[in-house]
Amino acid sequence: MPASASASFPKLMIDLHTHTDRSDGTASPAQLVGDAMAMGLEALGITDHDTLDGYDTAAPLATEAGLELVCGIELSTRPDPPPDGSRPPSVHLLGYFLQAPAAPQFREWIRGHQESRRERNRKLIAKLNSLGVDISLEEVQALGKHLTGRPHFAKVLLRKGYVKTNQEAFDRYLADNASASVERDEPELVEGVRRIRDGGGLPSLAHPVRLPVRDRASLEALLGTLIDNGLQGIEVYHSEHSPEDTALYKELAAQFQLIETGGSDYHGDNKPSIRLGTGKGGNLHLHYSLLENMRRGVAEMTAR
């Protein structure tokens, strides 16, 4: 996008939920910084899955370009199993490090957390092979490069003709209840909240529209438990949120005195319907005041 295109976007616009090719996005950190500058973003948050590598790589480039870069991460966690013992779906947490860099102990924990992803990938290859799917870990890692995940498996399955779409790859092989499903050793949801807080970050519940519980009473109960363990924010604004969803999460943020966060959840070509800064079909336009409110909220909570 040419630099002149920035004039067509609202001033002081930000995007605080994006992914690079250091996790499951397709844009390099340098490309993402360049795209953010081209469209006139005032601040960009990089929130790669289970890694800070994208932010670390982009930080000096953003400084040179004059772009405010926010250090973030998106953690994959699991809530406690229900009474029937079934495996609950993953719940994602955003962590924003607004006052100081992520603490060394948090970075060390993240490196160990990444090993569980690599072990899952090895088991997933073995299970796919047992089902007659002829792919290798090397093929998948060639796409994943820095942090290989299920979207990269889906691309190889599509390329080799085992499925016709990425969605079919998940439905048939990769989703939690699919034929090649492999359980990943993910941290418990409450532990994830505590790890972000102890690491100096603001923990925020990511895209609540994806939670397995949707009714208000269940959401209130979940939020109460998480707040007791250190949750500070909720992602009110997201590309997948309808106006009704946004209104509900905004009400819950006010009710529980949670900090509002938001962003597009940009993944580049892996989620082509979601655009940097503007979300899905232009449904997202976040003002810089959101980031100011996040910083103010963290400062106030810290002072209590």
C-alpha cells in the first residue's frame, strides 16, 4: 500500500492485535511495520502466539520508522475440564507489556511453553502418517519457519491434495475433535493470567466471542474467577465481534471494571478477510485513546 494511502484512513488509528510470520501470520515483522506506517497507524501491537520474537525483531525497525510499537503476546491456555472429564476448547489470553519490557522469568517460561507446541507437532505428524497421510515435519516447518502450528499443517494438506480447503483440513484432521487430533500440553487458563501479571503485563481475555460459554451469566462467572486471579482486561473490539457482541463486552468491562482492549487479529494471507487496522469489511477503527486508556488503567490498578 503506498504511503499516500494513509490520508484515506482516520487519524490516530491503532491496531493492537496482529500476528507476524514468527507465529501464524504471513507478514514478516519488517513488512508489518511497513504496512502500518503506509496506512498511517499511530500505534501497532504485535501479539504473536506464544512468542515475543515478532515484537523483538520489529522493535528497532519501528523505532527507526517512528512507529509506536506495543509489546504483546497471545497465549493459548485451557480452562479446567468440565465434570464429564472432556477436554475443553482452548482459551486465548492477550498480554500487553505497557509499563516495562516483559520480565526475564516470563520470557524463560515462554521458551518452555514453546516446546509443548513442538512436541505436539511431532505427535501430529505421527498420527497423520498412521492415517495414511504422507507428509513430513520438514515440509510443515518449511512453511512455519519460526513457530510451526496447525495452520501450516493445513497448508501442506491442501497443497498435497488431501483436502480442498483449509477449513476442511481442520474439520477432518486438525481440530480438537478431528481424526488426527493431538492434545497439547497448554497452561491452565488461570495460570496464564498469573504468568502475564507476574511478568509485568496486562492480561486481557482475547476475542470472547469464541469462548465456549456465551450466555451472560456464564460469562460473568468466568470473569469473576479470572479477575480473582489477576485478569485486568477484556478484548471488547475485534474483527469477529458483531455490534451486539461489542456492546455486551463493553457492558461487562464496565460492570467488572476491566480495561477495554481491541485489535483486528490480523494474520495476513492466512486470514485474508481481516485487514490490518480496519478488520473485516471495515468494521474496526480504533482510536489512539484506547491505548491511552489501557495505560491509564494499568497505572491505576498498580497504584491500588
